[in-house]
Amino acid sequence: MHDHPAPAPFPFEALRRFPDVEAENLQAYDATDRLLAARGLEEAAPRGLDGGDVAVVGDAYGALTLQLAAAGLRGLRVHQDLVTGRAALARNAEALGLSGTFVPCELGPSLLAGARLVLAQLPRGLAELDEVADAVARWSAPDVTFIAGGRVKHMSLAMNDVLRSHFAEVSAGLAVQKSRLLTASGPLTVPDRPPFPVCAAHDDVGLTVCAHGAAFAGPRIDIGTRFLLGFVDRMPSGRAVDLGCGTGALAAAYALQHPSAEVVATDRSAAAVRSARATMEANALAGRVAVEHDDAAAQLGEASADVVLLNPPFHLGASVHAGAGLKLIAAAATLLRPGGELWCVFNTHLDYRRALQAQVGPTEVVGRNRKFTVTRSVRRG
């Protein structure tokens, strides 16, 4: 009997969120990443699985993928929704000497065809879980094991019900360091067409909105966006950018109101981009509005826009944090030509007006209701 040296502990402290927002209370990993990786390796070894048999979904900054790669799995297929997460994974892999150990994929057959083990960070929303579970049942191997983990405080029994609608066997593990794993197997027969995107007509604003599972607010129009829609007819016509477009309602409304305008919608979420493209198709705007997967419109040129539309988020994952909104305000300032206009809606308590004034230019309040404020900022020369 020979003693084998224990593998070196994974260097979690080396992982970064960059280029996403970084702060003391925001980490690049959590206990669920550890739990999922340990369970995944336990599952892979006796079944003789290699990296090509394994798909990873929802790995925020690479902590899950890179633990598996460090343990020797190669050719892992990985889907991350956020473009910032994709960049962080690539940077973290390079820093740890693990570049080339995984293949980035979109949610679909390229990610899941023939997969026998799928490891996922549980999404917060049931619609997103429904879309992921349908995709796993639809495209993976018949003997696939789907293991999804999350923080106990964000989990609900409804998640088990969603999984049972797609798999014959679903079980919940014990909580470990406030995280828990759900395991599903025996994929059920799926309908001919995937259930997403879901589309809904909003006759009061003349739009049809389409959404994939991870898109904020689904096919509804959130109340902040709805408030800003009431000002589209007051906005100048020109090259417009819907920054953080979500399902694309603002871009679509602007394009319909200003038929000669060039419109670009951009979001860091792949699900939002797919949703916005479906929204443009539903409103006969597919040839007029370009939808791009980008972090804060970084690929668009400086001083290239006449108008920017912005409904900034005030959450980063499960944390309330103004960093994402402030980042988009700074991006809007870069995008606008001198004299260009930023039209922004935000929760009044956030008081973004100071940042708008400092980053963009003279800012006036053009509308306010019980919860939201709409401002117009003019880019200083």
C-alpha cells in the first residue's frame, strides 16, 4: 500500500471577478462552488467520465469550472450568461495555468449534446431553471445526471417541482455550509419546441415583449421601463443606444417612434440578448435594431451616440450594489457625443442625479412618480 500525496488545495483566493464590479463584500466564489465540484468529481470517477462528458452551467467567475480542470478534467463545456463572467473565467484560467481546459458554449446542443453529467449553480428565478432543465432533458444523454446547487436561503421547494417536470427522479441533499445540492436524473420526454422565449403583447404601449428564462421581468415590462417609455416621444432622433437593454422594450419603442433612427441594444446577459432579438422580430424591427452581447457597450465607439437610454440595475447577483448602475452611467458618458442626451430612469432613493451630473453633464428631472425618477442629461463638450 502506497501513500499518495493529497492534491494541493484549490487557490480560491486567487480568483477575481474582474472585469465585473469588485468590492470587499463581493466574492468570486462561494461554498456552492466547492460543494458542486466535490460532488461532480465523485460522480465522474466511477463512471469513467472525462471532461467532454461534463457540462457546467451558471459558473459566475470560473470557480466551479477551474476546480474541475485543476483535478484533471479537460474539454469541459461551459455556459455563462454574463459576458463579464466569461471574461473573468478566461482571465482566472490564464492566471492559474488552466487556459484551454474548457470550451465556452451557448445554452443549447453545443453545450449539452451527449453530456452525461451537468453541474449548475441554481438560478434565482424559476423561469431560468425551467429553461435550463428543459435544455438538459432535451439535449443531454439519456443517462445524464443533473446536479444543481445553491445557497439554502435562496432555494425553495418550487425548484424541486420545476425539476420534477423534466426528470423522473429528483432528490435533495443535506445542507453543507449553508449550501445544498439537488440531483435529477431520468429525463422525461420534452415537447417538440423549447418553451422559451415566451412573448406577451402590451397593447397599452404598442409592443410585444419576448423573454428567455433568465431575462429580468420575463415578458412583462418592469415599472421603471414602463415609466421611461412615456418619454420616448420627447427624445431626439439620432443614433441611439439602449444600454443594458434587457428584453429590448426601450430600443423597440424608440425605433418605432423614430423610424429613421439607427438603434443599437446592448446587454451583458446572453439571455437578455436572445430575448431582445426575439422582441425585435416580434415587432418587425429585426432589420433595424442591432442587438449586441457586450459589457457596458465597450465595443461601441466613443462619442458615437446621439441618444442613450438607460434603466440601470441596482443589484449585482444577490447583493444590493450601486456599482453596476454607476458603471453604465460612466459608459453612457463615453458613448455620447458632445451635446448628446442620456435619458435615465432610476429608483428615486438611489439619487443617481449627482453621478449623472458629474459623469455626463447638466441633468434635469423630467418626470417623477411615487417610486421612479426620469432624468435628461446633456453630454458636456
